Amino acid sequence: MGKTEKYQAVTERPLGSWVRASDLRLQILLLLIITITVFARVLPLEMQKKIVNEAIFLKNTDLLVTYCGIYLAAVLTASGLKYLINVLQTLIGQRALADMRKALYHHILTLPLGFFRKTQPGMVVASLVSEIAAAGDFVGMAIAVPVTNVLTLLAFGGYLIWLNPLLGLVSLSIYPVVLFLVPQLQKRANRANKRRVEATRELSDKIAESVSGIHEIHGNGTYHIEGRKYDRIVDRLRKIRVVWNLYRYGVKTGNNFFNSLSPFLIFILGGYLTIRGQLELGALVAFLSAQEKLYDPWKELLEFYQSYQDASVRYEKVMEYFNTLPEHLTEPPGRAPYVLDGSIEVRDLGFSTESDIRLLDRVSFTLKPGEHLAVVGFSGSGKSTLAHCIAQLYKYTDGHVLIGGREVSELSKRDMIVNTGIVSQTPFIFDGTIEENLLYACSPLIDGEQAGARPRPSLDDMISALQQAGIFADVLRLGLTMVLDRERHADLISRIIRVRENFQAEFGDILSDYVEFYDTENYLFHSGIAENIIFGTTEEADFSIPHLNWNDYFLTFLDQADLTRPLLSLGAELARQTVDILGNLPPEAIFFEQSPLEPHELETYKNLVARLQKTRLHKLSIRDRQKLLDVALRFSPGQHKMVGLPGILESLILEGRALFRDRVSADRPGAISFFDPSRYIRTEPLVNNILFGKMKRTTPQSLEKIRHSVIQLLIEEDLLETVLQIGMQFQVGSKGDKLSGGQRQKLAIARVFLKAPRILIMDEATSALDNNSQTRIQNLLEQQWKGRSTVIAIAHRLDIIRNYDRIIVMKAGKIGEMGTYEELIEKKGLLYELIHGKQ
């Protein structure tokens, strides 16, 4: 079985095998350090005895200093070595944990799809992330902790018996009792721990289910229903954890009691022996110290025992859950993958679920290489199941599927990916770039370490695939909206600056109705007053437009540029006009298109206008002045037409623009990137740098006109492919959530087109596309893929199947009829019924 046997061994490996598989050199080094550490921990006890019996009793200062120095050196050595032991056990444990996660993850990826239909994603995540972590931690401590503490216990115990055999045996007599009681309690704790692991998995599954189905919860208002389900699981987990923790604390409490009993015995018996002169005082001090230190290794051994039990329970539950064999080999055994001719033969194919529900029954047909087959049928008729069986995603229960004369069930996964490609109805787009997702289907084939590897697709191949799938324009548009990195795209940035001049020269007049180009000498009538003054993009938050009326530096500049008073007057006029005209209308956004005020601000400015009737501008409160200034700074003459821009204010703003630029450049360099025809605007997307202006309106007509002009220029300047490459670096987000449903489906189609498999399976692959896109892709399949690849299309639109070589109509898991479109329509059977309805 090759790979399958290896994967099977992963879930059947005992926990101890990971300890044996760890780095032997680190283990030997660890044992050496442990031996030295034990000696360093016992030595201070002997020094305590000598300090009392010799140095202090003889009043010898030199001996006192010597013994104290040895004591300190031993303590420092033991502490340093203990830290080194922790470092080594961390390295061993984390390496083992990484190996466990890798091996288990690789195994999980090969499990059959049926396993995942009954497994919640939260369960898989919890197993790989949290539950198996305890096993990794145990592997790290599996040698260091027991060896260190057992040797320390033996050393301390031997030292106690050496000091006084009777007292030593009495103090150690409690440990057999503890060794009997602790495992009894731990067995009960383990049973509770198993229930805790199962309940925790159920809780993780419920959380994952709720997050995945949040649209349904919101759409149906089932917050309380789902909440009650969750609460029941939490309550059950709470009770289980209470029992589990009570047993754990029982173990600790019993252990603490017996360890506290030991000093009592020493005080009674040791004190008596010392009084009788049968035990030296220094020996009693050393005995008490040794007995106290005996608790630490014992406590660590007890914690190690509990960690081992917890890790064993979790590890066994995880491995038991995933102990399922892959249905197929991942790699062909000892050979290169087959390159098959694309012929397909299906004979008496049947498929039943685990609950013995028959989804396919005695399905038979043949396809020659390059033929195209459409599969249609009633809902639940087995169309997708048939596609999945042919693609080896489902293991059929009876019958035969042959590709190129070879049984699909006997082919390896690599044989299948070399020869087939599939696009599902709901394709998955992975987190990463468009390019990474585009190459995803090809990536196993361009792995240089694999047999039969093919070269990486060229840029021309990728562009062709994007064009065929109809996502080329989307990727190009994304490229135009990307913000370039100055270091990575230094050459392109310098070219864009040159292109900008050509763009305005060639398209300036054509686009004058749609774009207001930046000009330092002219006022921007389709931008706000604040944008006209700043005339650039802000690098610091306090210079952003919403914060300007609170920016002391900016407010001081307005005073010095004689702009404050006219701006306040403009703000007052805008407020009055808005209140007069819109004051009694509903707060709908459409009514406020010609005012800089937002609907939710109307009530505030009504009150302000009322105060203006009683108070002059210069006597308004600071807050009221800021509100008037705010609305004035937002005023855009090209959009807000209820008030005109005074000519004197326009002149003052243009003068202030130059003054503001000089001052900020001197006082706050880097705070603002000012618009300059010879400089790239690094915070703006590529398209804005080409336009070097602002769109006057964003209607579909204007956007299309601008986009067409930009693309035409990119073609002329030989930059189209460069921008497309930038667009392919767009991060699509988790599950491709930054793309629309149609874009995700087009990208999935593009990646299988790029792979160009001999057999192409389309499982309702265009269902999320508009009719024009579906028709275009169907025409492409007919014109470029017929005779080139064998195509099986599960079709949901019946108006696009006319030109397929053969059509199968499925009903109740069987082939109801099969033939060409004309034959089946003339027959007036199932296909006719699907198209025209039951007559």
C-alpha cells in the first residue's frame, strides 16, 4: 500500500513512539545534564550539615566561607542546569508536536470525502491545534521529568537513610500509601477527562456550525434556538469539568496531606533522637532540609503522571477519531503517473451511501477522447454523484469506471490529477493571491520533485486562461486599483510618471467631462475646500480631512492666510440654505446630494442656524465655529450647487494652497504627499496616478469611458501585461471573500483551463455567472475544447446543451435516456419534458 500504510501508521502509533523517535543526541545530552543536576541538588544538603556541625560548632570562619561558597556554587549550578533541561525538553517537545501535526494533517487531507461529510471543521481544528498539544508537551518531558525526579528522589532518600536509617525509613514510609491512592483517583479523573474531550469537541463543532450558518440564523431569526442548543452543551461541559477538576484536586490534596505529615514524623522522632544524643543537630537540620526538598521532585512526578494521563487520553481520542484509511494511493507505486487518452467507459456503475441509500444504479455509457457529454436531469437524480465517481472523489460501490482503459478505483490520486480536472458548483478559493489560486490546479504537476513534472505555465498561458474564463478584465481592474510598493515597483513607477503626461495629452480633451485633472494653478471644483488647500494625500492622521477642524496647526494656518472668516461665512450660508430647503423633508440621502451636510447632521445644524439668528459669527462658541468650519471644508462647488463659491474665496484658497505647501514642507516634512506632476502619489492606486485627477462623477458610462482610455494607453505603452501581473498579486482573502461569487467561479474555471486536462468535468461550473458569461464559456468549450479534451458537463441551463455530442438525462439515479439533442427532442421524452414541461 506504500503511502497508505505510512498514513495508517500515523494514527496507530502509540504516544511513546514519538518519545523514541526524538533526537537521540539531545536525549543523551539531557541524561548527562540530569545526572550532574541531581548531584548539584544533593550537595547543598551535605554542606548544611557541615556548616552547622563543623564551621559553626568549631567557630571556624574559613570553613564557613568555604562551605557557603560550595553551597552557593551548587545552587547556581543546579539552577542553570535546570533551565538548560527545560530548554532541551521544550526543543524536543515542540519538534515532536510539529511532527505530529504535520503527519496527522497530511493524513487528514487524504481521507475520503465521506469522512468530512460527517465531521465538523471545528472538530478538525480543535484536534490539530489544541488537543494534540498536550501530547507534544508530554514528549518533551517524557525523559527529563521522570529521570530527573526519580534520581533526585533516590538521591535524597539515600541521603536520608545514610544520615539516620530509622528516621529515613519512617519519613519515606508514607509514599507507598500515596502510590496506592493516587492511581485510583486518577482512573476516575481519566474517565471524566474522556467525557470532557468529547463535550469540548461537541462545543467546538457547535461554534463552527453557528459561524458557518450565521446567514441562516440572521435570516430566520433563530438566535434563541441556537442559543439554547449551545447553552445545553455548555452546561453539560460545566458539570463534566467540575467532576474532572474535583478528582484532580483530590489527587493534589491527598498528596499535599501526606507530604505535610512527613515533617511531623521527623519532628517527633528526630527531635527525640537529638534530645537523646543519638542524632547530631546538623544532621537533623540537613534531614529536615532534605525532607522538605523531597517534596519538589515528588510533586513534579505527580504532575508528570497527571500530564501523562491527560496527554494519553487526548492523543488516543484524536488518533482514534482519524483512524480511517485513505481510499486511494496518493502516488503511483514505483512508476510514473499514467498519461491516458481521455476515453471514458462506465459500466453498470452503482453508488450507495453508508446508510445504504442508492444514488446511482447500473449507469453505463462510453465516451471517445475529445467527445463532449452533457448530463442533465431532475433534482436529486444523481448528476453530481456521477461526476464525483468519475473524478474519483467518491468511491463507487459497484460497477466499473475506466479512463483510458484503466479502472479508476485502482488509479492513484496522482494518476487522476495528471489526466483530469474538475470545477464544482461552489468552488473553493484559498487565501492568497489570484496568481496562487490560478496556478493551484497546476501546482502538483509543476513540482520538480515529482515524476512526470511539467514546466510552470508562462505568463501568456495564464493570460489566455483568464481571458477564456472571462476574468481578465476583473484582474486588470484589480491591478489598476493596487497601491504600488516603491521598492518592488521602482521601474514601473518611473514609467507611470511618463505615461501620465502622455495620458493627459492624448485623452485630456476626451475625458474633460469625466475627470478634473490636478493643476496647481487651478481650483478643483469637484473636490472639497480642504482637498483644495491640502492638494495632496495625508501621511499623518491629524491632517486627514475629518480631523482638520481639530488640528491646531491647520487652524492657525487658516487664521494667518485670512481664510477663517470667509470659511465660517460660507459654512453659515451652507447651513442656512440646507435647513431652509431640506429642513422639512425626510432625512433621505438622495435629498442631500447637493449639500455637504449628511442627513443625520440636519437636526444639529438646525439648532446652530437658530443660534446664528441671535448671535454674530465671532461670538459663537468654539464648538459651533468648528461645525461651520467642518461643513465649509467639505463643500465641493461641482457637487453642492445650492451655494456658489465666492470668487474672492477661490483666489484666497489658491494663494493659501502654495503657502500651506511651503509651511508644511518646512515644519512637518513627510506629513503630506503633495500632488506634483513629476512625482508618484505613493498612497494612491495605480489608476489614480495615471489619471492624476479626480472623477467628476462615477456613473457606469463615465467609469467605462475612463477604463477604456486607460487600457488603450497601457496597450500603447506596452504596460498591459505588467498591470495584469500586479492584479494577479491581489490578495483574495479567506475563502476568496474579497471576490464576488461570479469572480470566484470564473477563477476556478480559469485554473482548470490553465491545467488543460485530457478530461474536464464541469459540475454546474457556471451556475453563479450571468447568462452572457455562461453562453460565452459554452461557446469557448465548443470552439476550443472539442476534440482536445473529453468534457463531462453537469448542466443546469438546458439552452446551452444543444451542440454536445451526447446528452444523458438522469432520473432517480439511472439513465432515463441518452442521445443527441435532436434525437431526444424528437423522441419527446424526459429531455423534452425538462425543457417544455410535462404536457
